[in-house]
Amino acid sequence: GSSGTGASGGVANTGGAGDSAGTAGGDLGGTGGYIDPGGPPTLIKVSENRRFFQTEDGRPFYWQGDTAWLLFVQLTREEVEVYLENRRERGFNVIQVMVLDNIGTENKYGDKPFSSMSSPTTTPGNDPSNDEEYDWWDHADYVIDLAAEKGIYMALVVMWGKPWAGSASVDEVTAFAAFLADRYKDRPNIFYLNGGDRPGSFAMDKFVAIGTTLDATDPNHLITFHPRGHMHSSTWFHDASWLDFNMFHTGHKERLTWEYVKEDYDLTPIKPTLDGEPAYEEITVELDGKVYWTDADNRRHAWRSVLSGSAGHTYGHNAVWQFNQPGYSAKFHCRQEWQEGIEFPGAAQMQHIKNLMLSRMPYFDRIPDQSLIAKQAPDGKGEVNLDYLVASRGERYAFVHTVKGATMEINMGKIAGAQVKASWYDPRTGQFEEIGTTDNTAGTVQTFDPPGEPEEGNDWVLVLDSI
């Protein structure tokens, strides 16, 4: 789409503390959009209405995550700089990483985290030029601290699901969780992810021990549970005092993402929720090596999830999560090395969701509202359901997403004002095309026709602003 004026004003540095990605391709102004003052990260808390995240001083925090599961073990210091700077430029403010992908994990410097499960290997000093000083944990510290310098938070999976569960005792995982939480309790840019791609029933006693220990040792950082594909943390742990927000995992098959969000959104007590592992760009559907997910698929999953009420969204690329490189045995039919993977279009497009969400205030009052849609495709018909529209609104603004750019029929009068200013927002570029001013009388229906011909990948967001 072409660049347009959209609503007046502007928004910059949106997202988390220190995020300098800006708006990257369009005027995002509107109703007093949030402007991030920059600076180092601060602690993140759950918002007062329990739906979203906020900084310690009350500023909105939209989770724009990337899965970099093997970051601690696959990259050198110099490569970590390349990766994190690329993600900062694209607006990412959360990096999801395995602390331990298995008990015997070894990083690029040949260091291991343990001499035994209950004895993390730490050495005096942390000089990277001295092999005797620079240990596995010093390298993890380096990654976390460099991320903080770039305004990025690290979401640490304590232990990745299966490898340790059969051999580690409850006492051992408790001791390790205490070690980890004590080491990072004073760093502001931390989230904890319990679980690691497994159902809660897989090792319930150990997951409970990890969550309880993290919360007791480090009560200032938020904790969730990263479940197996097509599952929710809420299934096992919603009422747990240590679970601060929910995470679901739509996996690498087409899913009706709004249904996943709604399942958590309707629970009490209210807790934020988000998709911690959707279908990755350049991974194959069902992991079968046939059809690869594209940036259009990534956008569809992300927009539908966020407008349905999630507190953010996590992106992934098949070459990036595993940091595929020469000498590494690539998994899941990976076709690129990681340096190529970080340049794929889906990653750059994720910031346009964050920027639009933060451009309309009050941020914390936004709700999913399907009553905006006068003519809707049947809910749940088919696994892709390209005709289904998803809508969200505040008091003075509304967003409606179409996957393939088909004509929309919208119920008016759902936001304030006798008239509204209508615009199209391009999820590929973050640019606006102005439609004009239209009547907002309650009980009437207005028709909006997106740019281009209706087809998969021609997705648009209708933006309505009160006048």
C-alpha cells in the first residue's frame, strides 16, 4: 500500500524501555500515542487490570518476542552482538532462550554449565580473553547484559522439557532454580519460563518446585510456563501463585488463534496471556518437510492473536531459533543459516503490530470486540478460515484485521463520536492509507473495501478514530 497521512501526530520508540526501532514506515499518530522515553530496562509488572504488562513506573509494555532458544550455546560474543542488534532494529524487546537445552550442553567456547546437576561450574573472574576465567555462566551474563544495553528483556527457560526430567531429582531442580534466580534477581531485564515445551503433567512435581523456588528467591520478576504445542499453561497452573501470566503454544500447524486467546482470556483470576510459540517463518506445516510457513502466515497468526486480547506475541524463524551454521546438524528441514534467517521479512513486520497497539491510548483499556463486525464468516469453519475477521477497540479507536483484504461490513457506534476518521494500516510496512471521515451513528453499518484484490497475503487493518 501507499503511504498516507493516517491520523495526525506521531509515535516513536514504542515497546519496552530502550527500544529504538521507532515506527519504521508510516505515521502512527492518533489519540495521544505512547512515546517511550528510552533508557535502560526497568522491572516489568502485570497491569492493574491484569490484561497487559507495564513497566515499574506504569508505562505500557507490549511483548514483541523472538525465539532464540539456543542463543547461549550456539553463538560467540561477536555473533551475539550481530543477532541482538538486528533484533533491536526490528523492535523486538523480549528474547526467549533456553538456559539449559540439556544437562551436558556445551557453548561455543567449550564450556559446560555443570560439574554435576547440583553443582554449577563457576570460576573466579570473567575476562573473556582468559579461558580459565570466562565460564559458561559468564557467557550467559554477557548475553543478558548486552541485551539490557539494547533495551531487550531475556525470557529464560530454566530447563528445556525432556532431557533432564528423567535423571534430575526434585531437590536438584530446586537447587538449580534457586541458583538461577539468585544470580539474576538484580537484573531488571528478566522473565522466567518454566516448562520448556512439555505438558505440566510431564514432570508436575519438578515444574511446581521450579516455579515455587523462582518465586520465593526472586519475587520481582514475572514467571510463566511454556507448554507443549497446542496447549496452555493455564491447564495445569492457572491458579498457582507463582504463575504471573499465561502462555499458550499454537505450534507448527494452522490453528484458530483467537480461540486459544479466548480460552485464557475468560478465566478467573484474570492473567495476561500470549502465544509463546506460533508457527515459525520457514518451518514446515506439521514439520513434515513439505509446505513452508511464510511471513503472511506469521502476520495472520500474530494479528489474530493480539486483536483477540493477548498481551503481545512471539515470532520465530526456523534457522534462527537453532542458529543453524556450518557443522551443526540442522533440524526440521531448515533451509538457511541463521545470518540469512534474521533478515527474513516476517521479523521486520512484527513491530508494526506493537507500534499500532501503542499508538492509541489509553492502552490498557483496549478489549477484543467482535460485535464491531456486522457480517462475519462462521467461527471455526476450516483450519485456516481466511474470511474470519478479528476486532479490538478502545473508547475512541477500533482495529479490524482482514487476512485477505475482502470487503468488510462494520457496525458503527461502537466507539465515541458522531463521526470517525477511517484509515487502512498495512501490516507489511506499517504505513497508512487514509479513507476519510464517515458517519458513526449507532445501529448503522458501513462498508469498507481494502486496497488490492482479495487474496491470501493481502491483509489489512481497518483503523477507526473518533473525531
